[in-house]
Amino acid sequence: MKGFTLIEFVVALGIMALLSLLILPNYHYAGKTIALKQSTMKLGQDLRRAEEMAMSAKEFNGAVPPGGYGLYFDQTNNYYILYADCNADYQYNPTATSCNNNTAELVERVDLDTNLKIYSLSPSPLYIVFTAPQPTVYIPTGVSSATIILSLKDDANKNKTIKVNKNGLIEVPFMP
């Protein structure tokens, strides 16, 4: 008679259970790592988008913002803000009403994945503003570059660092 014996079936089932126990915990961690990589790449793209919006003199509510476009980061928040600098003070003002139609400066709020946090900012809070016609990058407190570190909430050692210098160079880590 052809078929499996009970012992063969139990052994095969045990092997599958053991492999599942080894793979499933790593699967959950891998998902978090992928979220960290995606958020890092998105942040790099948003920095470049703000730079491109400033350089192309993109209108915001019918007017070109005199201060250009920037990103605002606060380590206590799990998001960052893309904004139009309507009053040219190189800071995000949620109640500013100097852009054409008396609207706030908010272009977009970008929420990070729930498994991530802004681990560190230098300086903090951080405003990075790009202006035109001559490409200029404003970073507060006279520092020559800004650093943003994103990390997993439950493992700060797993992190990615993005740097922006006064010349407009945006450094995003290589991610295989």
C-alpha cells in the first residue's frame, strides 16, 4: 500500500512548524525595515521636490512665495511639513496669511509610518528652505548642514540618516 505513515506525517509537520517559527518573526521585522527604507526615500524625494518647486517659481495659491519652499521637522511629531514660505522668514508659520489668498503656508503634511519616528534632528527644530532665482538653502542657527535621522520606534539602532548642506546637496543613504 502506498502512502505516508503517521510517523512520517508527524515529522514533516514538525519540520514545517519549526521553519515557520524561524521565519515569521523575521518577516515582521523585515516589514518594518522596508518601511524605514521607503520613508527615507520619500523624505529625500520631498526635499528635492521643495527644491524644484522653489527653483521653478511654482505658484502657491496664485502667488510665488517670496521665501521659497521648505520642510519643517520637529522631533516630537511623527510627521513633517512641506510648506510655502509666504512671509520670507524661512520658518513654517501655520497661521501665516501673507500668501495671495490669505491662506496658511501648509502645502502638505507627510505622516511617517507608525513603526517609525524622527530619532534625531540637528539643529532641532529644523527648517530647510530652498529659494530662487539663485539657488540658496536656508538652515537655521548658522550651521553648514542639517541632519535628519529616522529610526524604528522599537529599535533606534536601525536608522537612516539624511543630510542637507548649505549648497543644496541632499544626501540620502544607498539602499540595496
